[in-house]
Amino acid sequence: MIVGRYQLDEESNVYDYVGVLNPKGFEDAKSMYLFNEVAISEIIFKAPVTDYEEAYLDKLNDFIDGEK
């Protein structure tokens, strides 16, 4: 289950997403998995997207584009 976006690891490598096992969820930092979009082979469920989420994604993408 994806619980975050645009994550850095200890070596400052950037990942598209951070996820946790479902239904277990977040337990501690060791229960989180960093991965990129290319590693996703199937989307089982996509939550509804709110206006707030769309605005957040626009700002996040602008930020990421500015980092490149």
C-alpha cells in the first residue's frame, strides 16, 4: 500500500513512493519499502482523488521538476 511520495533514503537516493505491507500497515521505519513507479506491475485499488490531492500532486510535480 502506497503511503507516501518522493522519498529519500539515507544515501539521498530519490524514490517515487514509499509503501507498507497491507493490511499490516506502518509499524516502524524498517517496515517501509522505497520503490519507483517502474516497479509497479499491477494496481489493485486506487482511492478516489480529491481536489486537494490534485493540487498537491501539481505542486509536488513542479517541485520535482525544479530539482532536476
